[in-house]
Amino acid sequence: MSGPMGGTAGATRVVGKGQRRLLTKGIKMGSYVAISYRVPIKQEVDENDTGHYEGKLCDKRIGGQDRESYIELKEVLKVDIDGNVLGKEKNKRLIDAFIEECKVIEKRAESFDEIKTMA
């Protein structure tokens, strides 16, 4: 039996979602998260963004392709493996395709303005 547009009823979707991983799926807006982010070499995105980040999740967008999907963090701390703060930014947009790990963590005791960077 064919569908209303002449196709096969119940046919599987061929185009669209692709291989999106959406590691932030299920994490609520406003949560404080730790993200491991790695940009492969020779991408159109700045390779210096590779590293570990902590911040408050303030926006999630899902695009038609995996590189159109991104998350945005507020009051972002760039940290090293030991948890030492290397840098601070007010906002940071991270492309979902390059996120390796995302988990909800407790916010640091110090306020954003009190945190000192090592660099």
C-alpha cells in the first residue's frame, strides 16, 4: 500500500539526522557542566579551542547537519586536566560534533570574578 504522496507507507527516513551524537541530550538548561572538547586538525574551526571547559549551559541548537548543532556556555572556565583554571570567558560556543564528553558537575565555590587564572 502506498502513502498519500505516492511513497511507501512506513518507509524509513533517509535524509536528515545523520550521525549526530548530541552528548548534551537530557541535560537541562542552566546546569553547570564539564566538557571535553577536541577539534581535529585541518578544520575550519580554531584548533586552539581544544581542551576542557566548565560553565553554565545556556543554549542548545540542533541543526540539520552535525556541525550546525552547538551548545553555548556562560561564565566559562578553560581548565587543565588537574582542574587548574587556564582562562575565563563570558560566553563560549562549542560545536556538538567536537564534544567528546559532557557531564553535570557542581559549580565551583568561588564566584566567576574571584577565580584566578594560572596563565
